[in-house]
Amino acid sequence: MPLPDEKTPARRFVEEKIPGGLAIRVFVYVVAGHLFAAFVFLLFTLGGER
């Protein structure tokens, strides 16, 4: 039986790996945030020309 402070390889892998759903959500939010920022930038650019 491993000591409490020792981690088995399987447990270490699970604890250090980012959950797949979380990684996908972060990626989607980053892309959506950049698209929104680009849209706002476009609005200010077009509005500033008048």
C-alpha cells in the first residue's frame, strides 16, 4: 500500500491532466472573445471615419 504522500502513476496522470471539456471551453471562449473584440474594433474604426 503506498504512503499517503506518494502518488501512483495513474493518479498523478489524472491530477496533472486538464479535463478535455475544460480545454475546449477555454478555447471557445478565447476565440469568441477575440471575435467580439475585433467586431467592436471594427465598429470604432468605421464610426471614426465619419
